[in-house]
Amino acid sequence: MSKITIIGSGFSGLASASFAAKAGHSVTVLEKNSTIGGRCRFYEENGFGFDMGPSWYWMPDVFEKFFARFDRKPSDYYQLVKLDPGFRMVFGKNDVVDVPAEMNDIENLFESIEPGSSAKLKKFLKEGKFKYEVGMQQLVYKPAYSWFEFMNYDVLRGVAGSHVFKSVRSYVRSYFKDPRLIALMEFPVLFLGAMPQQIPALYTLMNYAALDMGTWYPMGGMHKIIQGMASLAQELGVEIQTDAEVKRINVRNKRAVSLNVNGADLKTDGIISSADYHHTEQVLLGKEFANYSETYWKNKVFAPSCLIFYLGVSKKIERLHHHNLFFDADLDQHAREIYQTPEWPENPLFYVCCPSKTDPSVAPVGSENLFILVPVATGLEDSDATRKKYFDMIISRMESFTGTSFVNDIVYNRSYCIRDFINDYNAYGGNAYGLANTLSQTAVLKPSLRNRKVENLFYAGQLTVPGPGIPPALISGEIAASEIHKQLQSRYHETIV
Ligand SMILES: Cc1cc2nc3c(=O)[nH]c(=O)nc-3n(C[C@H](O)[C@H](O)[C@H](O)COP(=O)(O)OP(=O)(O)OC[C@H]3O[C@@H](n4cnc5c(N)ncnc54)[C@H](O)[C@@H]3O)c2cc1C
């Protein structure tokens, strides 16, 4: 039995811990923060319970597949509900589109906005399903060390039919004309951290995930998934230590031999680091053993960071659903301010999650729990004055839309932005979602899952393959655990022969 150490307790760290334990290793997870979950931490204050990061539960099949690998089901750990409507898109004070849960209703919605569009939607989603199946079955569960992994007939046939060289923007516009339908179909790929014109149309598989598979919510909050994964890991014998910040990875003869944590050196046979990749390499490991230089990171296209407000409001607010996307501003201008200039946006789009519409456990009776997110560029100067300016702007836009004044009913207010991402997660440039999924940052072109100079060091998480988001983070943990297991086994065979 080898001793594997996992750095970080987010989705990828916990996933890799369970897979490594299942393979028979002794596994310890070291987490710098005092609570587990990484970007999906949870905290309670004044009777409100806040998920700190992710709020969209998409691709339920990936979670089922994860738990099934351990003969478990998500329902062993948390209760899922399907949201209906899945989400609300706000285009103006009296211009909203609610996206229903059931496909018949979605088709009727499309038809009511653009006659003839429901038939196009069916074709679009049929292609999306094909891409989803190609992506999930042929592409994402690979370590992506080399293009040769993808060189077989099924993969090439699948990729050829997946519009890899067309952009989401031109693909969507070849189907739909109404600007609201275009926004609705382009919005899911914004999760991938780049503009629809930069993302290959392969990723319209996200539309299939969003519309066909639906938007779900684990009662109690997204953190219930983390709690479930931590329980699973512990059932498999994994030890999870919090307040355990790794300060150094010690290397001898091309192997990581120990980690410096809270002043002591812990011996290890292998490491999976799910902490931010740049931090692991440049700070914990040092330039000598890093796969990538500072210049490499400077030249990467990062997905946006974000300014978040966690608010407790002591009254109910009408006209909000669980998920609300405020698209009542110019998307292209906001995108330029994120990716081209980068600067604080003049009139941003934003997102409001109000889980208290679904879940009474996250707010006191008669109150609302609000999570407001404004996407911004990474690396911006993040001051209290700037946060306050955006708070005033967003609350005023929300009050105007909802027709309810609630600024004086805010009983809990916390903001979170770039400097918090850096302090809490050692995030490069304060990134929230890792790298953008552009064509030049896909698969083999992403930061490698293995360290090429330290043979028993692997990486997991949103900065390596397959990419950002909870489902990819789970998958990345699985691949990293499988790769370290193979490495330790081959090492074992070498030493006994
Ligand atoms: C605001 C926000 C909203 C999001 N919304 C969604 C969504 O709705 N749906 C979705 O699917 N995805 C969403 N995402 C993306 C998703 O949350 C992430 O891709 C995923 O959680 C990343 O998991 P991870 O394991 O890669 O990294 P992390 O969760 O960041 O885990 C890394 C861990 O490493 C720890 N660590 C760092 N340095 C050290 C060290 N030196 N020693 C010990 N520990 C260390 C960190 O504290 C952290 O706990 C969102 C992300 C954010 C930030």
C-alpha cells in the first residue's frame, strides 16, 4: 500500500482521494482552509446558509457515474430537485424569458418567440446530444498526454461531426434569429470562460446539458455534494485534514518525497495537487521542477474572475426565480472589458441566485438568500470602494426590475472578489474558473496532468484536463488517481524485479 497525498479538498481533490483509496492506497487530503470544498465552500451567518461558488447543477449523469464507481448513488448523500423554470433570463423590465424544465414547454417557448424555431431547436439539440455523447464517451476521460490518444476511428468520426472548427456564435446564428433566443443558446458556453465567438461549436453540447438534461438543485445547497463526497472518501478510509497548508513539496532523485505542512515534513509516495496549478509549480515546487514558466501563464487566456455579493434580505422579493440572468446590458461590451481591455465593466451583465425560492433551509422564514455574481477580468485592482460602487449599481438595477426596494432590508452583506480568490485559494490572478476553453487551450494543449520532471507528481482540477466546472473537476480527479496508481504500480514492479 502506497501513501498518496492530495493537496486541496475541492471537487477534484475529493474525487481523486476516493479513487486512490479504492485502488488500495493510504490517502490523506491536506486542505489549507478550515472548511472543505474549495471554491464550493459553504458558510452560515445570521440564519442564512451561503454556497460560496457554484450554484448550477448540470450534467447529473456525471455525478451518477461518479458515485456508481463506488456502488453508491447521489441520493445516498443528497436529495436532488429539478428546477422549473430552470432559469429566468431578464432582457428588460418587462422582457423576461423563463426557460421551462420540460422539452415540450421549451419547444412551445421557442415557437412563441420565433415561429419555426422549435423544429430548429430539435435539430440543434439532436446534434448537441451527439456531441455530448462523443465528448463524454470519447474525449474527456483521457489524460490527454498526446494527440495519439484521440486517434481512433470512433473519436475522429465523432470530432469531425462536432463542428470543432466553427464557433458557437456562428453556429447558433445559423439556427436562430431572435436576439433573445441567441442569448439563451449562447449563455451556457459562458461557463467555459470565453466569448461564444472564441469557443468551438463542439461545446454546444452544453445546450443539450442545460435544456434537455435540465437544471437541478441539491436540497441544502451545492455543498451537500461536497459533504457527500467527503463522507464517501472517509468511508473508503481517506483522512481529511483542514488548516493544513502545504508550503513546500520536497523532491529527491526526480521523486516527490515529502510535503512541508505546518512546520513538519510529511513523507509521501506520490502527490496529486488539486491546488491552483501555477501555485503548485511556482510556489510549492519551484522553477527547477515546474512544467511551465511564468511567461507561459502570462500568455494563457483565463476565464473571468468575479465580484460576488452574499446577501441576507429580511423580506421576500417578487419577480426573482432560483436562477436569474440579467442580460439587460450589452454582452459584447462587457466581454471586451473582460478579455480585451481588461477593466472594470461600465454596465455589466450579472447573475442572481436566490436559492431560498426553492430551499427554506438557506434563509430564515420570510427572508431571501441572494448570491449575486458579476463576471470581471482577472488581475484587476480590487478595492472596497470599487466593490461598493458595483453593489449600489446592481442593487439599483435589481430594485428597478423587481419593483421592490430592499436595500434597507439587507441584514447580511459580504462581498468577495479577486483578492479573496488569491488569499483563500492561491488563485493565479484571482481567477475563479481557471482557463478559458478555447481551441488553443483544449485537451493536449491544456496544462499537463502529470509533472514531466517529478515522476510521482500529478495535477487535478480546473486548470488541467478536462477543464473548469464541477463535472470536469470530478473527471479530472478520476484520471489523476488512475495515472498515479499506474505510476506507483510500475515503480513497485521496477523495484522488485
Ligand atoms: C463563483 C463561482 C461560481 C461557479 N459556478 C459554477 C457552477 O454553477 N457550476 C459548475 O459546474 N461550476 C461552477 N464553478 C466552477 C467550479 O466551482 C470549479 O471548477 C470547481 O469547484 C473547481 O474545483 P477544483 O477541485 O479544481 O478546485 P478548488 O475548488 O479551488 O480546490 C482547490 C483546493 O486547494 C486548496 N489549496 C490551495 N493551495 C493549497 C495549499 N498550498 N495547501 C493546501 N490546500 C491548498 C484550496 O484551498 C482549495 O480548497 C464556479 C466557480 C466559482 C468560483
